[in-house]
Amino acid sequence: MSRQDTVNKYIDEFLQGRGPEACERFRSKDLNKQYSSIMQWRRKVRIQESTPRSTREITDMLKKVGQMIVNAPEFAEDDASAVSHELEALRQTVGATLEKRREAQIQALEEESRRIASRLEQLRQNN
């Protein structure tokens, strides 16, 4: 699909909700700028669509995967092995994510503690 075709395909959706002046300004830009803006917007939309709004969405999806396994027309030993491998990778991802978030929280709290200690020292010196 050419740049022009891409712009033509997505421009109305991209401009949806914008005022007439903003639409006219955008339409007056050259094709490369329009294309670049639309592609950036599409990437952002795809990320938002694939980002869960809550952990509930994740657990619901995992339940659906469980039902897919139960309902699969075939599920051989090799299939079970492949699914188990992916589950282990998922467990590792969950563990690594928790550890990364825990470390970030510790770092933030340590920084806050340093800031508080510095402020206490300033207040004590002003006495």
C-alpha cells in the first residue's frame, strides 16, 4: 500500500473528534508529514489495544486459554509439551515483572527517604 493509499484509508479515523480548523491544518500538510503522523497514531492505537486495562483482563484471557485447551480437537503429547514450555516462560515473565516492580518501588522509597533525611537536616540546621 502506498503512502497516499494509507493516508486516504486512515485520515478520517485519525481526524475524528478534532475541530474543523485542526482537520484543515492537518490536510494542508505534505503527504510525508500526514503519513508519519498517521503511522505514529496507528502504533499508539495498537499498543493501547494490546495493553490490558486491569489484571482481571489478563486472568480472564488465561481462563479462555484453558477453555481452548479443553476444547481443542487434538491435543497430543507434543502439544502439551509446547503449551507447558510457554506456561513456564509465562511464569518466568510474571516473576521477573514482580521483581522489577519491587526493585523500582524500593529505589523510589530509598530516594524518598534520602529526600526526607535531607529536608530534616535542613530543618535542624535552621534551629
